[in-house]
Amino acid sequence: MRIPTPTKFYARCRRALALTHARSGTSRYCVCCDRRSRRFLPMGDYEYNRREDAKCPWCGSLERHRLLWRFLSNTFDLAENTFEVLHFAPEPCLERLFQHCTKWRYLTADLYAPAMAEEDITQLSFDADRFDLIICSHTLDHIPDDRKAMSEIFRVLKPGGVALIISLVDPSLSQTRSGPPSGAPARERGHECIRIYGNDLPEHLAAVGFQVNVIDVAKELTREEQILWGVAPKSNPTLLRHSDIHVCRKP
Ligand SMILES: [Zn+2]
């Protein structure tokens, strides 16, 4: 049996106490796991991008997952739609929910992480015009040839189908640039971010053929709902945006 060092032991105890404390209350609600908590856990490694009320202490959902589920359940009849769905780089908290959409033909794909299909998003093996709905969250900013990835998503989507793209966006940038966000470590929690999108992300998506509509779902909630869901708008408007949904329709 490996005995942890005192530093690691105390760090584990602190994490366990923080988790227990966060779970022991009812002032937050996670739609992904249908559970209440005192508060969500903080996320972000660097000061300007830190979110204090972000991660569900039960299922690990983040703001973008809760908002995406809200958008999906408000936009589609999830119990009745017989969609062919591709979920790229599937997040477990959403994957569990999507399993309940029993009329979906649901497929997950990833190149590195466990998924139903092993797929390179820049070279998908699927036929053209196959999927009604594609979900791709916080993936494109890790792909060297993101234009090719966008083209592939467009190719495998049915005409009239919708791709929901979520990515990290720096609202202070008019143009996307290479490299991680300013002041951030090159590697955040093990995930290399090789570019930071600016306000021109919709133009990049439109360039491959999509009709793009950007939706901030949090704005559609009441102030009370925003606090309950842990998605209240940040006081600093220059903070990186995590949750805007780029609704990309294939004409
Ligand atoms: Zn949860």
C-alpha cells in the first residue's frame, strides 16, 4: 500500500471537505444530474479566467453543459425526434442524459478518449449528409487544421441539419490567433489549447458553408435561474466566454 506524503494527504482532505461542503445544501441545481448543492466548485487555473461557481460537485457538469442541455430541451422534442446524432468528444455528464433520448440514433466519437467510434475529426469515416444533429464542444481549439474539421462536420451533416459548436472565445480579440489565451499557461489541466478564437469564429464557420447564429442561453434565464444554475453573467465582460452556442445550420 502506497502511503501519501503529508502534503498530498492534506490536499486530499481539503478536496474531500470542499466537496462535502459544496454538496450539503440546496441553493444550486444541476439539470444534468437533477441534484441540488450548496454551490458549484471553482474552475480555471489563472486569475482572470477563474469561475468561482462552475462545476457540479455531483456529476462534474460545467456551465456550458447545463446551458447546452437547456438549449436542446427547449429547441427539440427530445422524446419524439428520431435524430441521427453525432456527439464528438463526448462529455460523460451529457452522454448520460442523451442515453435517455431513446428515439435518437446516438453515436459518440473521439480520436483519443473512450467513445463508440474512433474518429479523426479532420477525416471522418462517415458518409456525407448522414447526421441530423452534431454536438462538438471545446474541441476545435485543440485541432491544428480546424478549417478541415469544420468542413468535415459540414460534410457529414444532412441538409437542414444543425451542428452545435461551443468553443473558448476571447471577446477582446477581433481575430482568432494561435497560441493559448494571453497570460494563461500553455497547458491547462492537461488540455493543450493551440489557438484562442476571437469574435470572428462565426465567420470561420460560415466560410465552410454554415448559416451561423450565436446564442447566449444564460441571457434567456431569469436572474434567479442564472444563480440557481450557476450561469450568472460574469461581472468582467473581458473574461473568456465558455458557453456561447454557435448554432450552425447546413442549408
Ligand atoms: Zn450535476
